[in-house]
Amino acid sequence: MQLPNLKEAKVRTKNKINIVKEGFILDDKYKNLGKNKTYYIKTYGCQMNEHDSENIKAILETMGFTESASFDSADLFLLNTCAIRENAHNKVFGMVGRIKHLKEQRPDIIAGICGCMAQEEAVVEEIMTKYKWLDLVFGTHNINNLPEILYNSIKKQKLEVEVFSCEGEVYENIPVKRDSKYKAWVNIMFGCDKFCTYCIVPYTRGKQRSREPKYILEEVKKLVEDGYKEVTLLGQNVNAYGKDLGISYGMAELLRDVAETGIDRVRFVTSHPWDFNDEMIDIIAKYDNIMPYIHLPLQSGSSRILKLMGRRYTKEEYITLFNKLKSKIKNASITTDIIVAFPGETEEDFNETLEVVEKCKYDSAFTFIFSPRIGTPAAKMEDNLSQEEKNNRLYKLNDLVNKYAKEANLKYQDQVVKVLLEGTSEKDENMLMGYTETMKLVNVKADKKYIGQIKDVKITDVKTWSMDGELID
Ligand code: SAH
Ligand code: SF4
Ligand code: F3S
């Protein structure tokens, strides 16, 4: 039993990061643990969690498990959770209730919780008191140890909790079962050291740890050989890539080298404005296969609130960077994240956020009401807005965001754009779907034989969140 500890999760030392080259080795005794059994994984949260689930799936398959065709029939359930806002908590425990119902009929079912919520002290306490019937809980630092945790849980027939609150290591060569044959997530760094005052990620994911360039480039080259068309370089703060490695090789150099592998499309998320430098912008502008799409979280348009958030930039610095990106990168599409009702946010502060949105006219934005996270400094700040006022601010912001999203999309009407056709469309199974270089979702009238290809598509209809188009040939 190893429980999470908030105090330990906060610690940052100057110790060198340990790189474990063989990050996963399966002991013979776990090889048949999943024989004739199926698994079901539900993933919440960000792309990093999505990618972790791809690793978890592959690890389970080394033990003989196969993916379940449906929720009801699975033998093993894992919920890979997100802790970024409170509402995730309710969703996860709603799902836990559904699994309990199945377990009452089939007591052999194994059920576990992993991911960022598992790193929270309060959540694990809640599990140990109210959900003791669960079988396993593990965190973000020990995915590679899943076979042993599962084995122990089955052997002891009781809840096995193994969560480390540490700075973390870098594990290479973890197996992966990718969800797509055309697009791949590639971790370039783990953790975060920015400690924005509202954010739980530095506590749930540990210290900022970059992977060495050679491992990233090997992974991308292999993906190119395997026919992948797109890679997305992942990190909470990708612009700071390499700063912890103590070498003079950063995100600009990495982007250049990844682009030079010849892969059709290179994307990256997320860019913290603080670390965005001119070299990076020049590289993005120079290479046609680095996509002109940047997610640049604003969080707030008030410099006063930005300071309270610990974001390290002012409204003016953000706008200067935004304008530079727009002027240097041809047709760049820029999206953002915004939090409303941060503790102490006045009407004036909020209006400044609206002003920045009016200036930047984002292609799209993810907007949130501030959610206090236990252990973060902002959770202790005085919050004196009513729920009604918080909701009103969110609605007002969303109206503006949607207006500009639609405006940005309207520019695409009758244009011809390149779309990577990924699969069948959710809204119509006779259509395909994919994304433009600028990350716009397009539903395309096209034959299934084109799945996996980048095609020229003429946009025939534009909506706020998607577009329709047809192939031109
Ligand atoms: N690393 C990214 C953000 C990852 S979290 C960055 O620095 O930009 C994704 C988004 O969730 C954040 O950009 C923020 O807008 C939102 N978020 C994070 N913590 C939050 C909280 N406590 N309440 C509400 N929204 C939050
Ligand atoms: Fe959270 Fe800030 Fe790190 Fe982003 S940069 S993950 S918002 S602490
Ligand atoms: Fe959520 Fe953890 Fe990602 S808190 S946003 S899943 S890093």
C-alpha cells in the first residue's frame, strides 16, 4: 500500500532525472494473467491521458488481455481519470456506480482507478472508505508496474493502492497500442514546474522531465516507416522542452528535427506563452509540415488576475506574442483556454478578458469556471462571486467566443483545404471526417478508400464547430 501525499508531490529538487531505458519488462509470472479476459478503459482529461491509456492497453495485452467489444461484457475495468476540475470527480464516480452494478452480478470483475485523480490524497481516502470493493488504484508515475499491481490485487483479493507522489522518472520503451493508424501522440516531456496557482497538474504529474531528443526522433522515424501521417508532440508546456536537460537543444531544434523526418504533419500541444521564443516561431513558419495551428492559453485578459494566477505574462505581452504569431505564420489558426471567476475577479477584470477575445478573435476557445483544487494556492483565495454570476460570465464569454469561431470558419467557405481523412464521420456514416492543417473539423463526402490519406477538399458549408466539404480531383 502506497498512498499519495500532497506535501511530497510539491517538492522540486535539483536532482538529475533518471532515464530508464527499458521502462517495461514483463515478468513471466504475469504473462497469462489476462488469458481469455477482456478489458475496458475509459479515459478522461487531456491528450496526455489519452496517450497513457494507449500505453496501458498495450501493457494489458502483453498479459493476454484483449479489448472488450462492449462495456457490459468486460472482465477488467480501468478508469484513467483527470483532476483538473471538480466536475470530473462526479463523472468518474458515476461510472464507478455502473461498474459496481455489474460487479454485483459478476463478482469476478476487476475494477480500478488510475490517472491524475488517483494522485489526489482526498480521492484515495474517499475510495478507501466508500469504495473499498474496488480492486486497484495506481497513479501516473507507475503505469509500467501495472502487471504487478494487478497480480497483487488478484492474489490478495483486496484493494491494492500504489500511488507515488514523486518528481518522477522518464521511462523509455513502454509498449503502446495506438488508437489511430494515421495520427500518433508522442510524449516529449512529462510533468510541469510552472505551478500556476489554480492548477493541480504539477502535483499529479511531477517535475518537468524532457525526453532525450534521440528517443523522440527514433519514435517519430518509426512512425513514418509505419505509414503515419501526423504526429502531435505532447507536454503540458512544450515550449520549455529541453530546459531541464541542460543541453542547448530546445523546442525550436526539436521541431526542426521532427519536421526533417519528412512526416506529413507535425503538431504540438500545449504552448505556454512564457516560453515561446522567436526561434520557435521562425521554425514553425519555415516548415510546411509544421501545422499553422497554435493552442495558446490566455487564462485571463487582466494582468492583475494573471499575476494572481502566476502566469508570468501580462495582457500586453500576450497580445504582442499573439500578433507576432499571426504576422509570421501564414494563415495561423490560434485557439485558447480561458478561466472565468478566478478568486477576486472583478467585473472590470472580466471585461478585460472579453476585450482580449475581441482583439484576438480566436478560432476557438475552451472556457471554464474556476474550480478550486485542494492543495493549490488559489483554493485558499477568497471567492466571493455567486454561482449565478459565475455562470453569467461564462455564458457571456462563450457567446463572444462562438461568434468569432463562426467568423473564422466562414473564411473557409468555397476554399480548397488539405484534410487528413481519419475515418467515418460521427454524424453520417456515409461521410468521412478529418482535420484541416489549421485543426478545423471537416465532414467530407468521400469513399472509404481514402481513409488515411491527405486530400484536397472544397468547403461547401460552414458551421460554428465544423464544416462540410467534398473531394476535388
Ligand atoms: N498546460 C496547459 C494547461 C493544461 S490544463 C497550459 O498551461 O496552458 C487545461 C486547461 O484547464 C487550462 O489551460 C486551464 O484553462 C484549465 N484549468 C486548469 N486548472 C483549472 C481550474 N482549477 N479551474 C478551472 N479551469 C482550470
Ligand atoms: Fe497547469 Fe500552469 Fe503547468 Fe499548464 S503550465 S499544466 S496551467 S501549472
Ligand atoms: Fe487532467 Fe491530468 Fe491531463 S489533471 S488535464 S489528465 S494532466
